[in-house]
Amino acid sequence: MQRIFRERRRKRTLRSIADDLNREGIPSPGGATWHPFRVSYVLDNPKYRGAIEYLFRWSGLETHVLQPDAHEAIIS
């Protein structure tokens, strides 16, 4: 995962990151092939930055609550 963040900081595209991971035989977290949307999911996932996201539903409404600094960040 750190590699994905490092490559994105170098201004690499989602497609080029996914292509390199596939070429090197690195499986995605679910064991599938890497696609740009999977790379984007990793980059946008608040868990890697130490946050927890909660989803509350009531009376047909739902809201997301993000709790920053809930745990140590996996990616700095």
C-alpha cells in the first residue's frame, strides 16, 4: 500500500500504477487484478490515514461520520 501512495505522490496516473502492480504480479487486497478504480479506492480510504468512518442509518436517511486520528496511520 505504501508503494501506491509513493507512486501517486510522484504524479503517476492510476492506470500506470495499476499496470505496474499487475505486471509485477502483485495482487490487490482481495486477490483480484488491479484496475484504476481499485488504486483510487486505496488512495481515498480514510483507514490508511488513521481515521475511522461510521455509517449511521435511521428513518431512511444515512450519514457518514469520519473520526480522524482514531488509530495510528498506516500511511504517513
